[in-house]
Amino acid sequence: MEKAVAAVKPSLVRIHVVTVEYEQGREIKRETIGSGVIITKQGHVITNHHVAGRAKQLLCTLANKEEIEGELVGTDPMTDISVIKLLPPTKRDFPAAEFGDSSKLKVGDHVLAMGSPLAFSQSVTMGVISNTELVMPEEWHETLEIDGEDVGSMVLWIGHDADIYGGNSGGPLVNLEGKIVGINEIRMGLGGAIPSNLARAVADQLIKNGKVRRAWIGLTVQPLLKSSKQKAGVLVGGVIAGSPGEKAGFKAGDIILKVAGKSVSVKYTEELPPFNQLVAGLPIGKEVEVLVLRDGKQIPIKVVPQEREDVEAKQQELKEWGLCASNVTFMKAKELGRTTRAGVLVRSLREGGPANDAKPALNEDDVIVEVDGKPVANLEDLVRLTETIVKGKTEPTPTLVVFERRSERLMTVVKVGIRELKDPGREVSKAWLPVGTQVLTQDLAKALGLEGKTGVRVTRLYPNFNTGLQVGDIIVALDGTEIPASQPEDIEVLPAMIRQYPIGGKPELTVIRDGKEMKLSVELAASPRPPREMKRYQDVNFDFTVRDVAFQDRIDHGWAETEQGVLVDSISEGGWASLGNLMTGDLIRMVDGQAITGVAEFQKIMESVTKRKQKSIVFAVKRGIQELFVELRPTWARLATPTTNKQKPKEEK
Amino acid sequence: MKKIKVSVFIIVFAIFAAVIPSARTDDLAQAGRDLAAKYGDAVVTLQLVVKTTMSMQGEPDEKQESKSEVTGAVVDPSGLTVASLAAIDPTEVMSGMMSGSFDMKVASEITDLKIRLADGTEIPAKVVLRDKDLDLAFIRPLKKPDKPLTAIDMSKSSKPNLLDFAIMMARLGTVANRSLAISADRIQSIVEKPRLFYVPGMGAMSSELGAPAFAMDGNVIGILLLRSLPGGPSMSGNWLGMSSMGILPMILPAADVLSAAKQAAEANDTAP
């Protein structure tokens, strides 16, 4: 076992992925951790599609804890396999693990699950093979669907009881000879790994072609019916209209006996994936003979498989429309009952965005077919038309849109363009007594020998305000009017009375200090501006926002006036700030050793960092009572053009 | 047989209950109808898109956008509209509810705002002034309206006594085609500290926040807003309901609204 671990551990990779998802009409970055294993000395890493398939950025940690950027080579949702390539600063060889033969696995064999469970560094667990042909039980009425693809239609999982958790995805299942026999993918009580023979074949194609090409004939197949007297064959449940299968003359009820001369049989669910793999491997565009049994007669059918298309098309956010959209795939067109694929499919909408605000509003699964009287054949058309519509406009442009909703052809007006309010409205400014107080409750008054008195007790003095008041003072009257506060709920009574005065007013307070009553004239200040009104800077490259420190922040955190900096107000997942572990609420005190006094100064520095495409930037931050350094390492190469403040988009991602 | 007797009793009681206050009810109904005719158009729907951002323990934000509609009252022909700050931007209430138990930061941002008039005209607008203390938000059209809008005269106000009627006008939601809804509630309580508020009956539900309240004489009493204790509501409430949770709809007197409206009218457009 030690040898097995030693053989594979150097090849293990912990993958920190910034992935992109499309939800609520927006492109949203997310961060996730998965596992992988190096399979070529050039640095190809096999992992799961659900780990890396939608990656925007990949950071790989090797077994020696070295961090290296990676790039996606290719991905295959149907088998949930992706291949990424390590991008070392200088070219070098990597320790590659070897594949074993998954078909030789037997129930009871010992295996090791390797990877990064729960995002830990490279770890190993051990178990035995529990099942060599694991499928989702029919009774579950569930399938593992990724990007619209039914993974179980192609994959017979290797079931094992080695502990795997979130983070193990994409990591290798290893036999005691130190060979990869599976790629861990799911946990359904037992762990489930994609057999290495299938994973390897897919990875080879991804490395060679960047994609997996599969043949498709458009038949829905299922195991033979239990009542069938037929001993072998595959039952055709349906034929998709417009598919090669329909053109070739297949019919529902046909029983397929041979495919390209090879006998086939599916009596049980477990036999479906191998059959699907066989069909997927047929030559694309070349005639193939399929022998079927129909009405007791064997009929040879010649079919020309075509390349299988993804069930779901890639999405794109169209900010000017407030939606995410994609082209219409063949299968989606069928699902929507359309005879054409022309148009753009609405996948999700932003609440209150232009498309959602139209009357009638666009909905998910609507297909935009015409904009401003011009036909829209695909996403490219819509993007081009949008550019024309918004060019030179400062306000959203009412645009006539024709769309299809199932069998209806509807028309609406969408105000295409970006308009987002950024001004939250100012908080009204009122007079304010700059001290903290507590209510002089009846019990407290009695205990202090002030029975019958009402008012408040001064509990703290705020810096920079010289009121003449002292902690412990009891304020009992304002300009001769008693302060009717005697219960904790009356905490607002004095502030409300104060707010009736003008800012700068000088009311006379009746104060009891050390048992003696005295009069004190106090100049009222303006209520401090709330945090939401502080000056802000949003850095769209690093994906975070800072603001000036508000009075309330100093009170909440106990920061003295000498404590300078900018406060991190928000951080977007997947951005460089987030990847560098900057946190909301951090006080950035210094940037690269230079003290920061406010947002204006910080903005200048960040713009300079962007202009110079600085490789790393170090913030000295205060987090709670701790002080620490946070290092951000931008990857400028991934940005076509770094966004300067002048180009700053109005919308956040 | 027994069942019939009970039914008869209920019918008799219902008739009795309906006849006794009929004269006053007619006055109330007429007052309500008159107010609807005079000020109905000044009661508008505010259509908002609010982006709420939540962050737990300093982690990256979770963002959510949502649309909502609330009632607003136009208080100036220029389109200056008053609404409940808690209704249009519930962050403060949410922050209060989530404070203490764990480190959660909740912030919200109004990303789109329109004043929807009774005739369906939508006027893009913005919040120009907030008063968290009074739960007031003032909204102003981005561009001057083509013609002056029907506005409630806040300078002529009435001060109700206990158990006087307060007639409130609000806009229903899309399910009712944003129709005007009028309700009448008696003033159950007059709160005098820390400042003057009128508490209508519990019929004034949160859906009416921002509704102008009028006296039987046709003059405005104030605006129905949400009063909350500093630091947000306490969740240790009991059966007494909202007031024990530290929140309660109350009518802010027109004079206070008017005073804040002056600042709103002067508020410049400079973003912070």
C-alpha cells in the first residue's frame, strides 16, 4: 500500500477553481475546490467536468505545496471529465501517475481514494471495491444530470467504501499497484468513481482535440421489456423527429440486434451505458448498418450517424437586456415544440432588468426571434444588434421585440440599455448630542439617591466633541423641560428631544454631577453621516469595494481617530481580492508599505497598480483585533484590457 | 334543529350590529369617497428593484435582486413622494433582526425606482432623502413631470383624538390591478414620547406602509410608517404581536413629514 501511495501522491493536485455560473440574468463567479491527478509529464491533469468545466481561473496546488496556474484543455459533461494543463513559469516535466485497467477490478479489491476532501491538502483514504457496475437505482427516480447531460447514460460507476467528501471530486481511485482505476465523482452512500478505461479514453480525446466527438442517431433505447420473449437485443423506445434514426427508418418497438456487425443486448439498466458508448463511438458521417427485429423479421437499416450536439448551449450575459441567453440546441428546439433552431433562448432574467420589466415581460425559455424588425438567428446576431441599439445612447432605448413562447408569437417593448441608480439618497441631517447614554431607570435612580428623577446617564464621550459632559453625569432636563425617560425603552427620548433643535443650537442641560445639580450649555453637533454615505471605490479588476471609515465604524470597532485606512465594504466571490483572502470588514491600513488615509488615495494607488499590471500587491490590514498582511496576486494576462476607473462599468458582477 | 336556532341568532346579531352604526358608517364612507376623488391620484405605486448583499463573517457577498411595489404619497406637484423607508429598503430592519447572534452584514441598494401613477404612467425616480429616525423616504422624479401631479396638501392637517377614525389610502398590488384601497381604522393609541405618533387599529397592515392617513374632515393626519426600536426588533416577542417585537405601524404627523420634506426639496443631486 505504501508503494501505491508513493506512486500516485506526487501527482495529486488540489484545484482551486473560479468558476462561472449563470443565474438570475447575471454571470456570477463562484469558488470551489476539487482534486485532480497529473497524467502526462507535460502537466495534463484529469479531473471532473463539474470541478473545472466552467473554470474562469484555475490555481493548482501540487503535492509539494507549490502553486501553479492551470488552463482548461477540454471538458466533457457527458462523462464528467475535464483535462487541465499546468502552466509553470518555466517549462518542465511533471510526475505523472499511470492508468490501470478498470475492467479488471473485482468486488472486494482494496483501493485508495486520493485527493483533497473538504479542501484539505492531498489526503488518502482506503476501502474496498463494493460494486463494479454501479447505476442509479430505478427506484430513486433520479439521474445525475450535469449541464443537461445524463452522466449515468454513459458511465457505470465503480462503487467503493473509501471515504470521499466534497473536494475529492476529480481525484483518483487507485489500486494497490499504484495505478489509477477510477476518477472519483459522486458519493451516494458509497463513493462512485468513473472507470479509468472510460476516463482515459475521454482524456485522450480532450488532450488531442480539445473536445469529445460522439456519434448520434437519435434513438431512445431501453432494456427489453420483462414480458419480451426475445433473449437478446435493445428495445427502441422512440425515434426523435428529424434525427438520422428517423431518416433511416427506425421505428419505436424495433429491437436492435446488431450495430455495425456487433451483437448487442440490453436486458438490464446496467447494460445501457456500454451500448450507448458503442453507438457514441460509431463513425460520424459514415453509413453504418444496424440490424433490427421488427414484426418477427430481421431488417438491416442503414443509418448515417451525425455528430452529437451538447444538450445545453453555452450561455452569455447580456447586461443591456438583463438576461442570460444561449443559442437554441436541437434538443431544446424539440422540447419547445419548435421546428426551427433560429432565435435566442432566454435562460434566466434579472429581476427588474429591462427584459423582466417589459410589458409583457420575457420569461425563461422564451425565444427571441426578432429585434427592431430584424430577424435574430442566434446569439451572435443579438449581441451585434444590441451593440447597434445602445451605441451612443445614454438612456435605455425602447426596442420592439418579437419572441416565441411555446406556440405563441408575442411582441413586447424592451428598454435596452444599462441604467442603475447608484445614489442611495442622503440621510437627513439632524441635531445630535455627541455622547452615549443609558436611561436612568427607577431602580437606578433609587440606587443613586435620585429617587423620583428621570433622565439619562452619560456612558461614553465621543472623541473630537467637547461637550463639557462627563461619564456618570445624569442629564435630567433639557432647557428646563424634564426628560421623561425612566425605562430602558425610553432610550430614544432625549435624542428625539434633541432632534427638535437646529444643528449648532445651544440648549441648556440640567445635569447632576457628584450629587450636585448644575446647568451646562452644550453645542449640538450634526448627526454623523452613516456608512452608506461614505465615499466609495469599486475596483472592478480585483472585484472589491472599499469606503471611507464612518463615525459609526470607529464607535463599533473602538478605533481611534489615528486609526486610518479604508474599510472593505464588499467582496465578490472568485475575484482576486477574494482569492487573496481579503475579507469584508477588513481595514486596509497600508498598501505596499504606504499608509492610506482614505478612499481618494487608495483609488490612486489601485489605478497605478492596474496601469503597471503589478504582479502582486500587499495590504496591511486590521481584522478585528489582529493585524496581518494580505497578498493579492492578479493574473493580468487573463484580462483583455484591464479596466481603469474611467472605464468602470456601472454594474457590478 | 339546534343548528337552525344558532343560525337565526347569528343573523339577528348581524342585522343588529349592522344597523346601529349605520349613520356614522355612511359619513365615514362618504368621507372616504370624497378623499378618494380628491387625493386618489396622489396615492401612487412605487416600483423598486433592490439589490440585497449579505456577507457572513467577512466572506464574499451573496447578492440577490428583487422587485417590490409599495405605496407612496405624492406631497408636491413636482412629484416629490413620501414613502416608508422600511418598506422600500428593509435593510435596517433585517440588520437589526440578524444582529448579535452571528457576524452578518446586510446591505441593500435600490437599483431601479419608478413612480407609477394611477393611469399607468411610469416615472423613473430616485430616493433623495432618508430619515431612518422617522422611517421616511423621499423620492423625486429624475426628470420634471410633463404636468404637475396631484399632490396631498400636507400643510392642512388634523390632530385626531383617541378612537377617531383615520382613513388610509393605499395601492393594492398587481393582483388587484394596483387599484386604490381605502380603509378606516380608529386611533387606538396616541404615543407622545419620544415624539407624537398615532397608532391606528391593527387593520393597518404592513402592506399599507406609506399610506396617507386622513381625518373625517378631509385633512391629512400624516403618513403610516413603521416605528421600530433602535437596534431593530427584539425577537423575544410574545402574543401581543408586533409591538412587543419592537415594531409597529404608526402615523407620523403631517407636520413632521412636512418639515423633512423641506430638506428633501433642498437635497442636491450629488451622490456621496
